[in-house]
Amino acid sequence: MRGGGTVPVRFRSIGQFLADRAKAWAAQPVLLTKNADRYEPLSWQDFYSAIQKAANGLCAKGFGAGNKLAFFTPNSLEMLVLEMAAMSIGMISIPLFSGYKEQMFNDLIAFCEADALVVPGQTQQAMLGVHPSLKCLITLTPTDLSARTTTLSYQDLLNLGADQETPIPIQVNRDDIALIMFTSGTMSFPKGVQLTHGNILSQQEALDFLWQTQPGGRLLSYLPWHHSFGGIFEKFFGLYSGTALALDDSRGKDIPRLVANWKAIKPMAFFSVPKIFQELVSYPEPGWRSEFFHRDLRFVFTAGAPLPGTVSDVFIQNNIPVLEGWGLTETSPCCTLTDGKTKRVPNVVGFPIPGVEIRLDSDGEILVNGPNVMPGYYQSPERNARIFTEDGFFRTGDLGEITPEGLKILTRKDRLFKLANAEKVNPTVIENQVLGHCPFVKHLLVLGSGQKNVSALVFPNKEMMASPRCSEPEGCKNPQDSGTLSACLRDCIDDLNARLRKQYESIACFVILDQELELDKGELTPSLKVNPQTVMKNYATYIEPLFDPSLEKPAGAIYVQVGDQGVLV
């Protein structure tokens, strides 16, 4: 399956593309940042001037092609300027999740051998260990000098580079590495994905060909830039298309603030994950729906997990196309797109974008080739040797099917398990069925390797249950707590089990845990995906009674047998 259309190559590097946009759109806004609860625009002319100063400052500090600049900071104007400046002079950007604890933060700095590091201020600086590779620490706010390394503020760096009007000319090409982005690490230590200027540009060239976006409009952007969905797909779409990025200070966690920002910005498009879409469409404010579906909203884009049918239906009713894509950090990230016109089919993620080719291996693993595919992982020669086929296709680790409606995603290859009777179970399909049907379940983990039946851990969506107005399935009992959810969910799962083609995949028992999965414990990845191995380890005492009812059941958990037996505890 190959993407159609021929996409012209326009730019040699990210720096060249930025210079072109700054010249063409000098007076247009590139970014909107919040100041005292008001959004203020930054023009392309002023943005590119700051990039030039930062690039000159980095060169004056002795940095250039091949040096690595790491970021341990949330999204900000300063981060964007520094990252674009670094890429413009051939440096490699390395964005790290700003919520990492001290150990992981230092492990990644050591692994990637960063030459320079950007932090917001003294709190993050205090977390930094001794790293021989670090030659410079850049703080986004003024701070005390460090005895271990040269330290300067963001403004100091711009002042240092202000003496020259144009950046030092450096030849940067499409095959040069622009970015090392670490994966979420659901099954192991994060992998450093190396992406070239050409990988990133090819994605935007394909989107420009498909969407034909004209300059203007705004994006309300909360997706973190350490992750490929926000840091590559959305961010570079805004820069490449001339759609201004309005930085959302809710960071996708403070929904009332996100709602207020939405009203102020009235975005042309919105890139998000299903959880946020679910919270927005069910936000309990009179008149909110009319403000959410304002006349300038052209489309929404979802990725990371299937959008629940109840949420998708709301967008359909309001004539807003829901676009969906699939890909990985290793593929820059998008490989396939839906068109927003045809009826959405669960787990079907559309057709390849121009230049991308997809095929299935003998075991159903999805293989990808194209200008968006990384050259390899950082410092991982053994892994790189086995991650590509002999003819250069990348082994994604996802299992799929090619259907008339497009590529269908089944599950991660490493998540399949066998029951005691040797029947193979795809837990992702079962999880998606429940999560897509019930908005009151936040996380679900299906288990059963080597067991007689399938069981599940259920983590309730407390925010949704507490909401006075919810977009729930027809006939839903609208549970208000874990106790009422147990009975409601039992009936729903019983009904879903009856529809299964493979009855051995039926959930026989589940346990509702009145707890939250935590990022700090490794139960969630930085992109908020469930880490199955860690959850199974941390909740082993709750899992064992699912498969051996004779065992004592921990307090505070509700065990439910699906079928006629009902609640066990």
C-alpha cells in the first residue's frame, strides 16, 4: 500500500525553510503567548530575528554542526527560538520530558552526551549531576553562575549574538540529524530516535500537498514538545503552513483554563488525544457547545488511541471532520491519515501519506518505508541491525490489517498473549472496545497470559463520574462512584462479550481499583500511555485473586464476575 501523489522537495534544511517563511510572512503572527491572561502575537520577522541572535550566540559559544542541545523545560517561546536556532546551524535538538525525576533526567543527559542544556531555572539546575560532556547551561530566567559549567541566561545568549546581523553561514543538508527524540519507554529504557531535516520536512511537504492549508488561522497548542505528536507533527505543521501557534498554559491538565483559552483563540484546528476531546465535549458550562463548535473550526485531529464513539458522534452532529493518523516517533511521526470525509471505522487509520509505503510481514507486523523513516536509534547498533528489513523497511512493532477502508491497527506485537488452551488473545482490541464504549473508565488493562480466561484491571474516570453533565452512551446508568460503576460496567462488558466473534476473548472477571495510575511510579509513560509491565508488577496483589478466587482479596477493591454471579467483593 503506497501513498499517492508526487510531493516536491522545496527546502534543503529546516533553517532554509524558516528563512523562507520569515521573508514571505514577515508581518504575520507565528506564535501567540499569554501575558496577564491576554494572548500577544509574535510576528515572523521578530521571531526570526530572535532565531538569528540565538544562532549567533550559540556559534559564539563554540557550538555548531553535530553538537547536541538538550531541553529540560515545558513548551515556551524561548524553547522554540533556541530549538530552531540550534537546527539552523546544524546542532541536534534533544527535548526531554520536563516531568522526569532526577535519576531518569541525568541518565538521559549522560546517554545522549549533550553538549549544552536548556532549563527553566534553578530548580532544574539543582537536579543536574556531573556530566563531562556539558559545556554550557542555558537558563530561561536569570540565575547564579555554576562552578561546574558555563551558565548564561536566554537573554544573555541573545545579547551575545546581537552584534551580527545575519547568522554565520553553515551548510546543513536534508540527511543531517536535526533531532533526537526519546520514545515513551513502555517496555524498556527510552530509545533515542534520530530524525533528519529531511524526515521532518517530508512530513510537512506531504501535509501541505494533502491539506492545501493557506496562511492564517490559529492552533491552540497544549501537546508537549518532547513527544512526536506535539513536537513534530503539530508544531512543524503550524510553522510550515503559517498557522499561528497559541501556547496553551493549561498543558492539557487544567480543563477550565483550556476552555477559557479556547474562547480567546477560537482555533482553526485542534490536535489532541481522545481523553481531552472527551472532557471538552462534556464540559458542564451552559452555552459551551456553541463556543466549542465555533464557525472558524475546520477540523480536529486525534491520535494515540481510538476516539470513543460517543465523542465522535458529537463532532459528526456538529459537522466537524475528525481526522485521525497513525505512526511512530521513528516515522516522524505520521504514516497514514484519514480524510475526514468517509465514515470512521474503529481502529482504521486511513491510507499512507504521499511518499510512504506500507506492507505487512508474514506475521502481520506493519513495515514502513519512505522519506519520513529515521536512519536509526542513537548509540544502538545491535537494535538498528534488526529493526530494518534487508530492503530497508522499518519494523514498527504494530500488528495490522490492510482493508478497503485503509490500514487497521490491531495491537503492539509484544502485547499478544496465549491462554492456557493456547488460544492467542489481542488485549488491545478488547481494551479499545470497553474504553470506546464507556467514558467512565480511564484506564483498562486486559490480562490472562497462561490463564484459563481473560480478566481486567479497571481504573475509573473519577473526573467524568463527578461531572454533572456527561456525553454517555444511550441507556447508560451514568455511574457516580466505583460502586455504581461496578454494576453498570458488568452489564456493558457482558453485552460486549456476547458480540465477540472469539468467545475465548470474553472478559470473565474484572477488578475496579479506586486508585490513579501514576507517572512518577512508571505506570504511565510521559505520553500518558499505560506501561503494562510496571502496572502488572505494582498491582500483583490485586491481579492474583482475578485468577484464583480462593485468595484473599485486598481491601478497597471491587471484584466483579461477569455473567450471573455478579459482585464478588
